[in-house]
Amino acid sequence: MKLAVDIGNTSITCGIFKNQNIIRNMHFNTIEELITGIDISQFKKIIVSSVVPQLTEDIQKKINEIFTGDLIFINHKNYSLKLNVPNPQSVGNDRLCNIFATVSIYKTPSIIIDFGTATTYDVINKNNEFIGGAIGSGVETSANYLITKAALLSKTDLQFPENTIGINTKENIQSGIMFGAIDQVEGMVKRIQNERADNYQVIITGGLSKLLSPNLSIKHILDMDLTLKGMIYIDESNS
């Protein structure tokens, strides 16, 4: 079995894989929680994708102290993707994994939307080339910033209210954040499609994708484990 570890800006997501099939996924707040929460001796290989350099060094040191198998780190050198952009090395590791998984599993052209700390849009053309994308503020990031900066607002659960027109502060915040996120996504997809005039398949992933999915009017595929799958496919392509 293999363990895929996706280190993001706000959390760590792990997936246990047998061959290409994910058996279980887990979420941790710290590397210490990960190491104490999983018996890593059961794996023959651990694959790590990180967008936080400090944590990359930390996990490498701590896992090497207790793990005797292969420890692989995803970077711009260990994939076989066509990145048709001026600076391929600037594309984040999490986005590389999403792109690789999409090219491996789904049809192209595609738009990948990842709802994380930021909301990222990755565009792949019909030749399986990544041609660029967009980065917007994440749904939870926007909500936290709004609440932090507005003294009279309190923390509110991120869920869809019954109506767009809220009747209290809580519903006002939920309406603005959640329906605003839906309109942003659908607007961005429309802009991309108008700019390139391709029949894009839309794939959504990331922490809030399951919550947002039922409210999206655009046809899409929900794949919560896209990033983790990409890590496994990248590793296998290099084996």
C-alpha cells in the first residue's frame, strides 16, 4: 500500500491507496497528528505534495526518523506533463497533481476547480496541455477575512441559506459568501469558455466542493480525491 500526503496551507489531507484505488482518506491539522494518527510502517511508499516549504522540510525529517520505505516528494521535475506556460516551475504542486489526475482519468479539454485556501482554476486543452488558469480567494478564506474585519459580525457556519435575501446577519453572510461563490465559479467558467470556445468538461475538487456541488447549475464532475489520485499517478508514471 501507498500513503499520499497533501500538505496545504491550512490542513493536511492523506489517502491510503492499494494500487490506484483509494481505501481511506483522513485530515490532520499538524504533521505530529499525522505521524501519531497513522501507522506508517504498513506502507511501502509515502508520496508527499506540499505547497508549504517549511512543512516540507519538517515532514521529511520526521518521517525519515521512523520510516524505512521510499519517501517521494512531488515537484516540477518528476512529472511528464505539458505545461504550456512561461514558468512551468511556478505551478503549485497541488495543481500539478490535479492536472495529472485529470489527464489520466478524465476527458479533455477540462477546467479543474479546486476549492481550498484559494479557489484555483486550471485549464487543459484538447491536447492535454495545461494552458493557464486563475486564482481567486477561497470561500472559507473570504468568510474569515470578512468576519475578522467587521467588528459586528460573528463566525457563521458555511452553509446555504434557504433564500438569497437573508433576514438576519447570519443569513446575510451565508447568502453573500455561498451564493457569491457559486456565481463566481459559474461566471469564471463562462469567461473561460467564451475566451477559448472549447467544450470544456468541468471537474471540481477540494474541501468545500461537496457542499457547493449541488448548487452549481453547470454540468460537472465531483472528485474529492483528485489531488491524492494525481500523486499516485505521478509516482506510477515514474516507476
